[in-house]
Amino acid sequence: MAGAAKGVPTMYPTVLYDDARAAIRTLTEGFGFTEEAVYEGENGSVLHAELSCGNGRVMLGSKGGEGVFARAMAGAGPAGVYVVVERVDEHCARAREFGVEILMEPTDQDYGSRDYMARDAEGNVWSFGTYAPGSAG
């Protein structure tokens, strides 16, 4: 792809939250993401945030903003995001300890992955597993 540096993701899931600050806490403290950037509006809303996990990033912000994206996402339902992690059981234990709702315990899949699934406080489904799409030769 033009302009894409090797190893730099070319896709970034973007999720809007009623309480973006709480979402950032869940993603960092519960799921182990790293806060890379947070830009706030004058009213304290999160205009844009970037959190990383491995070489991937998710972008998020507060619902109710202005602009084409905010209008397009106004009625959007929950999103589903898959994240590759190495130690699924430890990752799940951390999320559970933080209070995240676990939808599926760590499970070995027929296709060789070990996965678990969780739901954040606003209904978004986060799946974590060892399967890395596109990594097989």
C-alpha cells in the first residue's frame, strides 16, 4: 500500500463512547493497552485518543462530537475488535480482575488459536487471541 511503512498497521478500529475516559481506563488498566495520545475538547470530552497494543492501535473518542464522522457514528451500535496477544489466560485474568465482563473463557479453537472474549461497559465486544490473521506463509 502506498505510504505504509513496513510493520505499521494500515487499519485502525475507531470506537466512540459515552464515557471515553472510562473506556480509556478499561483499555489501559483492564486490557493492558498503552495510552499514546489523548486530545480533549474545552468541555473535557475526548476529541481523539490513540491506544496501542503490540503494533496495533485503536482510536476512540466521545460520542456527541461534530463533523461527518460523528454524525455517521451517531446511531452506531457496539463494535467488535480482535487483538492478538501472546498470553491469553494471563490477559483474561487481568481483565477479570479489573471487572470486565468475560463472555467466553480462554478456549482452544479448532484453527489453532487460544481466544477469550469480553464486553466493555458500553457493549463493545473485545476478542483477544493468539491467531494473527495473515501471518501464515
